Amino acid sequence: MGLWIQVSAASTTRIITLSPALAELVFDVGSGRELVGTVRFSRHPAQARLVPRVGDAFDLDLSRILLMHPTLVLAWKGGTPPATINALRSLHLRVVTLGALRLRGIARELISIGRLVGHVGHAERAAQAYRMALSEIRRIPHRQHSLRVFYEIARAPLDTIGRRQIINRAIRICGGRNIFADIDEPAFTVSLTAVLERNPQVILVGRARSIRFWDRFGELSAVRHDAIDVIPPGWLAEATPRMLRGIRMLCRDLAHARLPG
């Protein structure tokens, strides 16, 4: 009897995710009940808010993680510090790194997680639904002419995205051109002067209060043409199928900015 209990416990999947996007993907493949720990800001879907926290993406409580007895730790490729990954592996934990850099990579992430947790069928259906929705967006002609776009991650300091950020891909799909796409970094801090010099035609912000800040700079094309648009945080920032909602909003915003007058 004791041996049977040990085998049964060992076969139970217990997942910890080290980014909000990975937690969301676990729910997307039907494994939300097996998620025993995640990091701060894991808010989607709503059930993720009830999952115990093990720290944030860059500062983890290793003791708490060990007490949760995870059978699988999903780390954020390009986000979770390598030293943290090495520390977890040194504790004999199974750590797999994931992180989509391209929009089509989100489907592959779903299938990878599905295989890892034994929910292949659910994951493949979710991936197929995502691919179909992305294809529909791509089929819409968005590129009558390219618009210069500035994407604000945060304002103090003023953070934005570079070429290696998945949001950059979304801007391109919608017929925009990230004004800092020449920078080979996912995200970084820029000066206000640099934004003014590159004169975006559209500014994308996460909160309405940022509109008031940018409205002070009437020399910007985006301000003159009332093209400062709010896309709620998380709709584009997380590489999950929910990103499609943000892309649709982004495409509508850029189409509106192209209208005469």
C-alpha cells in the first residue's frame, strides 16, 4: 500500500510557472488545476489569481518552490535569469524554458506545454483555433501605407520595445513600423527627445492618463492627428492567444489613423 501511494503521488503533475504568460498558457491547454504556483501579476484567466505566488519573475522564493513539490517548472526564456534556472536545476527540479518571439510561435508553445503535461488533444485544438484567428487577421489588407508607431510600456522611466519583441511583430501585421525597430533589444528605456525626433504618427499607451502627458507635445504628428490610443495592459504584452484581442484593436487604431482629416 505504501509503495502504491508513493507511485501515485510521483505521477501527479504539479506545475509552477515563472511568468504570467506561461500560467495563462497552462490554463489554455486545460491544465489549470495542476498549476500549484506562479509569479506576481498572473491575472489571466481569473482562476490564475487564486494560485499561490512564489515571488516575481526575477526574485523567486526557492524554499517555497521546493515545499510545493513541483514535477515541472516552466521558466520564461529570455526573462527568467539564467542563474535562477541553474539554481532550480541544482535542486533536481525539472525546468523547461519557453517563450515565443514570433506570433506563430504561440501555437507551438501551446502544443509544447500540452505534450509536457499530457493534454495534447486540448493543446492542439487551442493551437489550431489560434492559428485560424491569426490567419484571419493576416488576410485583412492593413498595409495601404506604413505608419510610424511608438509603443509605451511605461512612462517613468520611458520604456518601449525593440525589434526582438513580439509586439513589434503585431505592429508590422497591422501595417505599422515601430520607430525603435532598429534597436536589437526586446525592451529598453529611451529619452523623450528620441521619441520627439522620430515623430511617431501613432502612440500606443496602456492607460488613459498617458494621453494627457503626450498631449503636451503638439509638434508630434500623433498629437496633431489625435492618434494616441489606449490598448489595455496585457492585451499585447503577454505572448498568449489573448494577444489576438490586442492585435485586432491595434489594427483598428492604425486603420483609423490612416483616415483623411
